[in-house]
Amino acid sequence: MIDNPEQAERLLTRLQAALPVPARMTPELAATLRTPETATEIPAACSIITLHYAGDEGGIVCGLDVATATGNVVYTSITHLRFDPRLPLAREIAVYQKHRAKRLRRQPPGPG
């Protein structure tokens, strides 16, 4: 099991009550969203506007207020976002992110 179900549910509930939540994309996420066909820069600053729990395998998934050049809505794992440490939920989010990343690293490699 990757997530602590109670911890994930508690954080999800608190985040939903606080929407929209300001965040910053990691450089890796912003690079993934950029396309060679467009010169549109993806802003690092964004807001979480929707939240879902994708089960133990997917964790907390955030819908962002950023649209790609094709108009697609952006959804990402909360682990690909960074938060202002002054945000009331920042510590709780960081604990979840750290725990999830650590557990994912411990997972045995998949087939293939």
C-alpha cells in the first residue's frame, strides 16, 4: 500500500474546503506541458481548482486552472506541485508528498 488511506482522505477533504489552492508547477511538469508546436510559455504559478483521489496507485490528482495550447485541461499528481510554506495546509501537503514519493521509490519495478 502506497498511501495511508486516512491521511489521504483527511488531506483531500481539507484541500477541497480550501479550493482554489495556489501552487507552483515543478520545472519537470512545466517542461512536459510545453509542446514544440507552440511558443506559448506555461506559467509556473497556477491554482488547484478540482481534486480527485485516484486510489492508492494514483494518489491525489489536481485539476489546474492552466489550459494547454490545445485547450486541454491539466491534471497532475499533487507530488508534481510545490506550495508556499506560508499556506495553512503546506506542511500537511509536504508530509503527504514525502511519504508518497518514498513509498513509490520502494515499489518493485513493474513488468517490462
